[in-house]
Amino acid sequence: MSKKFRDWLFIAFIALFIITTFFVSLYAAGYTLNRQWPPRFNQLFQKTGMLVLDSEPSGADIFINDIEQRRPVLLDLGRDNITTPTKIKNLPPGEYNLRLEKDGYWPLEKKIYINSGQSTFAEDFILFKKSLPLNLTICAPQAVSLSPDKKNLILPNDGLVINLKTEISSNLKKIASTTSVQWSKNSDQILWGNDLINLSGEKSGYNLKALGQEAQNFFWDENNKKIYYQSGGNISCVLTDKNTISTILSGSDYVAYTVRDDLIYTVEKQNHQNYLRVYDASSAILKSSSDLPNGEYQFHQDEYSLNLYDKKQHALYLINASSPQPIVRQVRPVVSWQWLSNNFLVWHNEFEIYSLDIDNNRQELLIRVSEPITGIAWSRANNYLIYASSQQIQIVNLGLDKRTPIALLKAEQITSIFLDEKNQLLYFYAQIGQQAGIYKLQLQ
């Protein structure tokens, strides 16, 4: 080998080293070649971005633009595929299709955008299990009642209470003629028909049957140890700790009533006109009143809100007692609804599901479906929505750009869906095969 050839070879190695070092340094600094065509020499290199990715559960395989992400050969330590949680560096700026897959779970897809010189965080992905439903009890279709702490379930038609932690069913001592169940705040007692029942098996504090056969439509004011009821056209009250009875309101046709925060709310009918009226529960002084159209009215309240529902017109009236006009908003058409906080409402009609943010006065159509909806359950913290038709249960991640539903289950007569306290189990009524009853389905 001649000296001249050796010199040229040395120069070539030096040039290759410089060029390689230059590109390695650019890569380490987060730059890559701009692949746009035709090339622009003033934009030959572009700053890349980083994707910070996690999922629940972890260990999901990652696909970007349908390409499975693998470790570089030099970093392969016996496991060449990258799984969550991870950081993927040196991604050129632009839009990507991200897909997560894990054995035993439904895949998840989302559009993500990588910005130059920035980190994109995608750490709130939830994967749902492909699981089979488990039957808790066999029963006929009915309006089930869930305790406030989401630990007990009552089947009023069958007189059964199911402990959702132990999944043990037990018979209630008495079966009322009504399906209306009112829970105590600690979920230990229920007012069912004209019976106060302790689920612990102890005796309740008052025998409502002593009020006579005309007594009906009981309401339990647990805080003040009062039970309200209608009898002989009047609304009366029992002080359970003192065993005294007093008439609160009289002289009108009370179509419906309820009590909240020392106020009595009534729907009254006078001269073929309906009125919503609010009274002070102690003095019976009228505080406010609103006209109502003819309808079939029921009061509904939970820990967050008090509402009036017109079953005939499928209209939901939002009530604020401190306002001169107690009705502050009307939402329609409504088949069923849930309050997720004091200011956030979700409801559905037959084919659409909506949300309403009261504070921001923002109403949003969440999803439109092709089959009549029979129930909804929403985990607002995790931003996913579960909805049912009579034939299937589907789940949709509201945080995704494309809200593509995942079919969790196909069955018959599906109704009464609800989540457990940790949002990891879904309970529902359905007929699967020849067996109809209450089922549970594990989501996570």
C-alpha cells in the first residue's frame, strides 16, 4: 500500500469521523434531517420533540403510525419492544397516530401532535379489560337502588339487598308496595314505603304504620329527625325523637312535594294551573313561586342537586331556592340524568348524550348513537363514558379526538348500569343466554 493511498485513507477516516460526530451531536441535541421535499437548505435540520407516555395498566405495546416501537439494537437487553411507561425521543414535529395494545385489553388509538423542541405528555390513557360478565343474582327487570357509598344495592321488587363487596344477597324483613327507596347518608338505613329499615338488622327508630292507612308519600329529613308525609290532603310532619305530629301545609291540591335544607317544595294544582312553590318548613311561609305547564311531575334529589322532572314532556327543571323564580333552567328532552358534582350534569334522550357545565354555562353533545339508550355511567375523573342500549354496552374515551365506541358486551334487556366507587367494576341488569339478573363486568 503506497504512502499516498495511506494518506488519503487517513484523511477519509478523519472526514468520516467529523461527519459522524457532527450528526451524532445533532441527534443528541435533538435535531434530525428535515425530510420535506423539495429540500430547503435553510431548514435542512429541524428540532425534534419527545413523547412522554404512560397507561393504566402499564406494560402496553406502543405503535406510532402502525409501526411498533422497538429499542435500538445497541440498547437491546433481551426485550426489544418498548412498553409504557416510557419516553420516546427525537420524533420529528408533526401529527402521529398512536396506538396502545396489551393482551387481554381493548386497544386504544389517539392522534397526537409533536412540537419542535417540546415534550408532549400523554399519560392519562386507560385500557379496558376484555372480560366476561359474572351473575350476582337472578331477578326480573326492576328499578334498582344504589346506596350513596356505592356499597349496597337494593332490588325493591324482590326485597333483596346485595352487598357489592362480598356479593352476598340477603332478604329484607318487609316488602313495601312501592319501588321508591330513600337512603340515609351513611347508607345504613332506608325509608322504603312506610317502613324505616336498618340494613344492619337493628330496629329502626319509628313505626310509620301508626300514622294510619291514609299516610303516604313519606320523605325522611334525616338531619332534623323528621319524617314528612301526605294524609287527608295535608302535608304533615313527625318528630321521630319526640313522637309528635304537626300539619305543615294544607288547603291545596299537592301533586308532589319534597324537603331540602329546611324548605318544602311543592307542585300544586289550582284552577287547572300547576305551580312550583317553595315554603319555609318551620313557618310554612311562601318564599317563591313559578308557573308550570300541565304535566306529570316528580321531585328528584341527591347529594348535589334538587330537580323537578316532567315525565309527560320529558323536561328537567333545575331549581335554585335562593332565586326569586325557583326554576332557573329547563333541559329537554331528557329520559335520564346524573349529577356528577354541584355544577356538572350529564343526561340523555333516546339517541344523544349531553353534558352541562353550570359554572361556565357550557352545554356539549358528547355522543350521538343509533339505538335507543337505556342507561349511562360516566367516570368524569378518567373521562370515559359508558352507555347501554337494550342489546349492548359500549364505552367511549371522551379524551380521544375520534370518539370511537368499544363494544364491551352484547346481551338482551340491558338496563340500570352503574359504576362502583372505584370505577373499576360495572354493574347492570341484563339477560345473557337464559339467565336474567344483575351482572358485574370488570373494566380495569
